[in-house]
Amino acid sequence: MLYLDKVLSQLAYPLGLSIVLALLALVLLVAGRRRSGLFALSVGILWLGFWSIPIVSDGLRLSLEGRFPHEPVDVLPEADAVVVLGGGIRGGPPAWPDPDLGRASDRVWHAARIYRAGKAPRVIVSGGSMPWAGERRSEADAMLRFLADLRVPSAAILLEGRSRNTRENALYTREILSAEGFDRVLLVTSALHMPRALATFRAAGIDAVPAATDFEVMPEPAHLIRWLPDAEALSDSTRALKEYVGWWVYRWRGWAEA
């Protein structure tokens, strides 16, 4: 099921859908249906180009990130634990001594800041590894190593290394919270991911307070360059669309609060 979800989701994103339309156009052209083929090809190109425009990408991401304040740690309430979700760090092969920090590794930095500010006495790191990634350390293990470098004591860290998606993050974290007798948690993830993550944790019955980080969109003037298609903008749009698609699917399955 996990593999099927991954394949179907890829087809829903701009690049995947554009490739499907291009292949459809090729079939139609070979079949002699020139007008239909050119129409499908044009739609595919325009669809890909639209989501590649930086100002479009920024607007889409801001529609998610703007739901949460970009605030300092000292205004956060106290809680029983900080829960930091995977997605910012990759666990490398067992022989590698260091984790691979990704663009969302701010999550781990933020969790360390919250802990060191005395907002919660424990940190729960939640993230497993995908079956198609081969033999690798879990994201939770990679985050533990990074947190140790950030001077968070290992005795304060609890590992949840089984989850493969946001739904499982919530379910397996709930098991830890129940076992430890914890109630309220500060949920740390990227601002782009926070709407779906928060809705999923609350649907699982967890009293989660958002502590968003990794904000991406910054105020910029709408100059000409921001209207020109860009590969990075396409990648950013895809990640935002992934969150919307995931949120709608989770709501449909009853995994996330409305």
C-alpha cells in the first residue's frame, strides 16, 4: 500500500502529471489525432511552467506557512515533551558516522532550542526509514546524533524509529506518550508541513501545540525575475502541493481533523 500511495502521489504532482500528458499527446499524435495531441501537450507544458514561476510557488507555500506565527522560543508554553518529526535529516548507511542534514534540518535545531529554553524536559524524535531506501539508519537515530551535537543529553531523548509517514508519526508517538504518562507536547516540524501534521496529531487524540520552524517564504519585491520559470520553484511548488494532497487524503480517510 505504501508503494502504491507513493506512485499515485507522484502522478498527481506537476512533473508527473506533465509527463503523463506528454505521453498521452504522443499516443494521440501517432494515432493521427493531431489536434487532441497538441492540446494535451500544450496543457502539460503550461501546467509545468505555471508551477515553476517563483511568485506562484511563494504564494502557494505562504498559504500553508502563513497559518502559524514565526515566533521566538520564549513565547511557547511549557509542555511534557517536544516532538520533532523526521523529514529534515536522512539516516545514512550504518557505516557512515554522520547523518545527512537536509533543507528542513531546522526542525532539529528548533527542538534543541526549545529543550534548552526549559520548555519541556524530554524530546521525542519521530521518523523511520523507507523500505526502498536500502539499509539505513532511521531518521530518529540520525536526529538523536544531531541533538547530541547540539548538547541535548541522550537521557532526555526518546526514539520513535518505526514511522514512515505523518499518520504513523502520530500513532507511534501516542504510544510513547501513553507509556510515559505525558499529556501536552510541543510539535516541531516545518511550517509548510505543520497544517497536516497538527491536524493528524490532534485527530490521534494528542494535545499538540504547534511550534513551527523552517519558514521558507520571505518578503520580496515582485520584480521580473520572480515571474520567470525556475527549477527550484517547481520543486517548492511540488512540496506544497504534496501537503495539500496529503491533507485532503488524510481528511478523507479520517486521519486528520477538518
